[in-house]
Amino acid sequence: MLVKTNEPAEQAYWRDVVVPRLDGADVELVGDLPMADKARLLAGADATLFPAQWPEPFGLVMVESMACGTPVVAYGERPGGRPAR
């Protein structure tokens, strides 16, 4: 599992809510990666989950994932721009 935790609120949520529920076997927090490494990880994923918790204006992670051939499951508060009509 690849997890984005760049923002302080994301880091706190990861530390306080997610980590206590992990068994340590299947999840590794890798931090900021060079684009080539990120592309390798995204390309090897079965899917990218994109749970937008705010009105996401664009969704670069979704574009990067799809560029690597990995499908995206996006949901939540306007994931990736304008709502579908």
C-alpha cells in the first residue's frame, strides 16, 4: 500500500488512527519518492484509491496513476475537479 502523508493533518491521522490498526506485514510508509520510483510503485499497484476529503481541485495523483496504467477508484468530496453531470 502506498500512502500519501505530506500534510500535517494527514501525518497525524496516519500516526494516531491508522498505525495502531496495522499488523506491520503489508504496509510500509515510504515518504516522498523520486518520480521514477513513484511510477514503478503506481504501475505495480492493482488500483489507486483516492478518497477526497475536501473539494479536490484537480487530482494529480489520479492522473499519475492512470498514466502508469493503474485504475483509480475515486470517491468523496468532488474527487478531481468538477462534479460529473
